[in-house]
Amino acid sequence: MREAWELLVTGPPDAERSVLLLPGGANAARSFDLVMAEPALAGVRLVATTLPGMAGAPVSGDVSVPALSRRAGELAAEQRCDVVVGFSHGATVALDMVLAGHFRGPVVLLGISLTPEDEAGFFRAVVRTSERLGSWPFAALFRLMPMMVKSADIPEPHKSELIEDLKQNRPGDAVRVCSVYLDYIGSDRDFAAELAASGSPAWVVHAEKKGDGGLTDAERATLAAAPDVTLVTLPGAVFLIPDEAPQQTAAVIADALAKAG
């Protein structure tokens, strides 16, 4: 029986710096394997965790973004983490950790969506249709996702491990987790303005051509004007940022570590 919030830890136990890594939707902790192996992060203790309901991890209790944020904040404290990194759904959890005061250090937000419109239309349609008709649309999506990964520029054996993790997802759990996720980013809040006003050092990373997540022109302008926010644009189209751009991701994390108190 798998445990909720299972951990994958690399690096020296007595390292001066530690980082918490929160994967994207449908992904497991080891989706950060390539990032964790980058030389730029040598000597750093890296703690990746699989979020509830992702890649077959059990769903336990409240899976709303605020509830996940509270637990992730506790985990960051337990693991003495100086920086939090999140990808996609994990980035939204990391954002809430900062806005709710569960974490006060630098954050790296990879492929984050700040509104439902930033998310892919087909994903929103799958979630909302599943709410009405049952989980079969998610079952169809999970059959398609391995094909998308097969065509991505990701080395083996990491690619095969990602596909294996995707196949562990349970459609019913995905409906439960993704429904409250879309509700959260669809709430009447200006997350770009809140992040800009938080005072927390933040790196917001997106692909030049929309991949997983996007920013509106207004959101980009708000974040670009914030003194504590750094916008990073990856060239081309990148969907799985930690897997397709591990070197660039590790470089951003290293920059965040340099800002940690």
C-alpha cells in the first residue's frame, strides 16, 4: 500500500540547502529525476513528493489547493527546505504556500496557470465534462497522455518511467483533484497581483510557445513590473518543463537558492 506524500530524496543529508519539489498533475516525484541529477544542484538536498491523487498516490482527506498547501508547508518545514519548486498543479500549490504564509522563502513556479483561461481548453473540458458525466473523459485522456510523452524529447529510461507513472493514474481521483484545482484558479482573485505584492522572491517559468500553462498579457505585465518576480521564457514549445528542460530548470532553482536567507 502506497503512502500519501511519498518522498524521493537525493543529495547529502547534511547539505546546507534543501529544496522541496512539487510535481505537476498526473506525475510522480521521480518526474524531477533529470532536474535532480543536474550538476548545478550538486550538493543540494532535493526532496520531491508525489501529491495525493497523482500517479496512483492515495487520496487522503481534503485535496483542495489550500489543504495541499498547508501540508506542503508542513513538509517544507520538516525537511528544512529553503526553496519550493512547483510544476503546473504543483506550482499552484507552491503559490498558495506563499500567499497563505505557509512558506516564506523563494519559490519557482514552472508552467503555472493563474486563471482557467491559462489552462488548455481540452483539459478544462475534460474536467467539467467528467463532473457531469462521470470519469470516462479522464480515462480517455490518460490513454492519450503516454503517446504525448513518447513523442517528447526526453531521454530513456526517464521517458519510460514517466509513461509508467501516467498509467498509474485513477480517473476518479483525477476528477476529484482537478475539479477543486480549477475552482481555485477560477476564484475571484488576481493571483498575479497577489504574488507581485507578496514580497517573496519568485521565478515564473513558461515556454515561448504555450505548453503547460500560460500567462495573459495583463498577468505578464503585472509580474514583469514586480521587483521580486523574475520571468523566465523557455524557447519553443515545452509541455513537460522539468523533463524537457531540466538544465534550464536547475539553473533557475540555483538562482532561487542564491536568494534564500
